[in-house]
Amino acid sequence: MSRLLPQPLMSLVLFLVWLGLNNTVHPAHLLLGAALAVGIPLWTHRVPREPGRPNAFVTAAILGCVVLYDIVKSNIDVARLILGPEARIKPSFVWVPLDIQDPYGRVALAGIITMTPGTLSADFSEDEQFLLVHAFNVDDPAALAADIKARYETPLMEIFE
């Protein structure tokens, strides 16, 4: 049984979330939910997992609140810029130097930047020491890079490294 369901709790959660998201217990959704509940844990159970760090959970929760706040604030800022005179908008690409070495942390950083309205992570440099960010409105590129590093990269380093 453990070979078919290497992570039974994850399988149960996947199955219930699938049914909840679809808001139905139609036989086709029951079958697809069961297939996902069996298939995803079988596919992911080989991924190496590091033991959690007790302080990383608190840092992750704080980072989540910071990101949610930034998303709401950025939505308002972008709306003001779009509704105002076009001359105020100064889009730019900015290379942000990275200190984070963990690949999962880098991907999380790129995802956070992309989720925040007005910014988009565009590319990593070939040596993966810089992240190219496109910002909708940039007054000071150095200040944008410093803000990204302080608000997102530093907590991600605590979580992932």
C-alpha cells in the first residue's frame, strides 16, 4: 500500500482540494481527483526534502504578509500611474545583484517579483548572480534593487539557506 500511496495525507488533501475546487462529486471528477491524488505523490515523493527550520516558518509567514501588502499597494500605485499623465511613467529594466544561492529561493524571488503589479522578473544572468527585472515605473534603479533585496531576498535567504 505504501508503494501506491507514499504520502497518504497528501493524497487525501489533493483529492479533497480537487473536489472542492470543482464544487462537484461527479464521477468524472472523482476519477480524475483520485488519479491526481495517486499520481502527484508518486511523482514527487522522490524529490529530496530538507528538514524544516523552526524559525523559517515565522519568516515565511512574515514574508507572505509583506508580499500581500506589496501586491495591494502596487495595484493602487499602478492604477494611479495608468490613470494619470503618461509622461509620469518611466519603465526600465534593472539588474538586481543576487546573494541568494539556493535555486528554489531564486525561483521564489522571481515569482514574488512577477506577482507584484508593476514588476516582472525577466531573466537570470548566465552566471545566475543577477536577476533582470522590468519595472513599470523606476525613479532610481539602485533604490529598486535595494528594496527587492531587503524586502524579499533577505527573508528568502533565511528560509532557504
